[in-house]
Amino acid sequence: MSDCVFCSIATGKIPSDMVYQDEQLVAFRDLNPQAPVHVLIIPRAHLASLAEAGPEHGPVLGHVLLAAGEIARQEGVGDGYRVVNNCGESAGQTVFHVHFHLLGGRDMGWPPG
């Protein structure tokens, strides 16, 4: 999608502080971090939100979670981190390209919201 900021990051049109990439995903540091480690993990292919995901998206969404563990270890927070997805405007989603926040490096409270 040409007007999607995350699609532009995934293709390299917009620079980012990339920490991980492969054929399906890119991961980069959040510009407004909410924890010492705050990385956004996104599929390269545009999908607006989890609410629009179907069975065909299962492999890439599963890959996101496996990559999150690898990125957490790489970032030194493998012993405790949180992976968050905001689905829809009322849940706090502001960029409508499915993405996951990897947060770590501090104690996390519960409930989160």
C-alpha cells in the first residue's frame, strides 16, 4: 500500500533503526519507546490489522512470534519481555499495518491497559 508508513519502512523508502529483517518481516526500534527495549515487528506484506487476518496469514503471524523471541535474546531481554498487538482504533492502533510491540528491559505491570 503506497501511503502506508510501515510499508515504506519495510521497503526501505523510509529509514529506520532496523534490528532484524528476513524475507517476511522487518523489525525496528520504535521512535517513541515505552521501555528500554521497544521494537516494532511487522510483516513486509500489508495487512491492516489482526481483525482482517485469515488462515492464509497464519504462517507469517506465527513467524512474528518466533522472531520476537530471537529479537528479545538479541536485545538482551530474553529472560522477560512482552509482545503486544493493538487491534483497532479503540485498542490504540494508530498505524493500520499489523504490527507487534516487543517491550523489555523494565518490569511490566498487569493489567497493562
